[in-house]
Amino acid sequence: MRESDDFEAGMKKLLLALHCDFDYVQRHAELCRKALEYKKKGSKDLLLRGQALKNAKAFLEEGQTKHPVPISEQIEFIELSKALRRRDKTCRRASFFVITILALAVAASIPTIILLVTNNNCQ
């Protein structure tokens, strides 16, 4: 510090730096980079999935008590990722339901098909 610098302000900055969670700051920067890349390109392929999405949700919770706080782009990016995950789950469930109904319909029609084939062969 220089003699002209405010001692108290300098000490506050020093204490803040000493108590800084560098892992959190790195996660903040990485998530910020990903959010801005998504905002620029708009590709759904850039949204978070799996463990990355779980980590991002934890980051948001942790960010309520840390500095720097999550920025709006990060929050929006994580919310869009969560929405895509919910939509994907819904589509998978709907697909499973349709396939199950089709399989049951085919299974239910097999006895009728066998009966028709048997009757045609007997005539």
C-alpha cells in the first residue's frame, strides 16, 4: 500500500482476498463462460445435463452466500437447462407409454391372428 491509500479500505480488500473461495470463483467464471456461449450461439447442445446440471444447481444455492453472486445470464442458463431436462423426461415417459400400448395391442391381437390363420388352413 502507498501512504496515500486508505488503510481500512486496503485491509478490507486484503481480508476479502484471504477469505475468497477460489474454487467457487473458478466455477463462477466457467459457468459464466458457458452461459455467455449459449446466449451467443443459442444451441440446445450447450445446455447443461447430468452431473454438470446438478453441480450448477448447487452453485446457485451456494452463490446466495458467496461473492461474486450468480449473474442473470448464469441463472437463466441453468433454468433453461432444467427446463430442457424436464421436457426430455416428459418425452421419454410419453414414448415409453406409446411403446407399451403398442406392445399390448400387438400382444392382444396375436390370439386373433392365430385363430384366423388356423381357420384358413382348415378350410
